Amino acid sequence: MKVENTHIVARARSEIFKMLSECFSTHKNLTPGHINDLRNHMEKICPDAVPAVEKMSSSFAEHADTGELTIDYARLFIGPFALLSPPFGSVYLEQDRQVMGESTRNVIELYMTFKLELAPDFHNAPDHIIAELEFMYYLVFRELEALKCLDEDSRIYLHRSEKLFLETYLAPWINEFTVNIEQHARTSFYRNLALATRRFIEKEQKYFSENVL
């Protein structure tokens, strides 16, 4: 892969992780421009996800001011009754489907390896989908910085850290999580956010299988 293409791919990957994290946070801070940016970055490296992002955009325009996205978000990810699509990795990775299990502790240790802590205003578990996507954004962004500085040792370390985290703690639960969303979401926005996320994570798995450092 040419150097300039490597930079383009790294930037697109980092931005997509960041934008997906923000989409799972709340729609209230999103804008049509944000979703359009997500589409543009997907088009560069994950075209299979582009139709889903376009449907997200249409649904956002239709429902952003109606309250339906807020209601759907709460039903899927918050409660107060049984969560239709729990957004915590441990629910899917632990045998007893508990929150804050051993896998969560392992995730915390990885965050600490990079001297990262959850923000004081983040009131969810460390293995929440928002936090894990944000962590991947951080790692890929750091890799991009290493590329710019021609720091190959750091780049390799970060690349391998991304691969470890994705393959061990994120990818194994994304399929069940996103299928749950598709089955239970009432709005096209969240159904297609789930589909776009799954397509992108599948692309990431392929990326790491083809780019071994």
C-alpha cells in the first residue's frame, strides 16, 4: 500500500470509529453534516456500509425533531425495563451474561496501558459500545500520528494493539448486538446504524487479516 493511501485509510478508519461512537451516544448532538461525513469516510474504505448510512440520514431528517429517536434509543439501550439490545460487551462475552465481568476488567487494563480513564461525566460501564469505539478511534488516531512522524515502532505497536482489542473485545459481540438492534428498533436510523456498524467491523477484521505488521 502506498504511503499516501496508508494515511487516507488510517484517517478514514479513525473518523469512522469516532463518528459511530457519537451516533451510539445520542442523536441530540448529531447534525446532517455529521452523518454526511460518516458516509464520505465509509465510501473510501467500506462502501458496503454506504447504503445503510444514507438510510440513517433520511431517517434522521424525518425523526430528529419528533422525539421518536429518543424513545427508540431508550428502549434499545437504557430501559427502564429489560434492555432490548444491551450495549455492554460483557453481556455477550461472559457465560452468565453479567455486566462488569472479567472481560470488562481486561478492557479496563487495556485502557490503563495507554493511561486512559473514563471521563467523569461518562456514567456507563467501561465496555459500553461508546467507550470501545472511542478507544479504537484513539488507537487509530495515534497510529496516524506515528505514520506522519515516520515512527515505525510506535505504528506497529499501535496497529497490533488495535488488532488485539478489536478481535478479542469488540468484534466477538458486535454481530449479536447489532442483530438485536435490527430486530427491535422502531426507527430506520438505529436499524441502519446497526447494519453500518456491523459492515464496518467486518471490514476491519478483513483489514487486519490483510495488513499484518
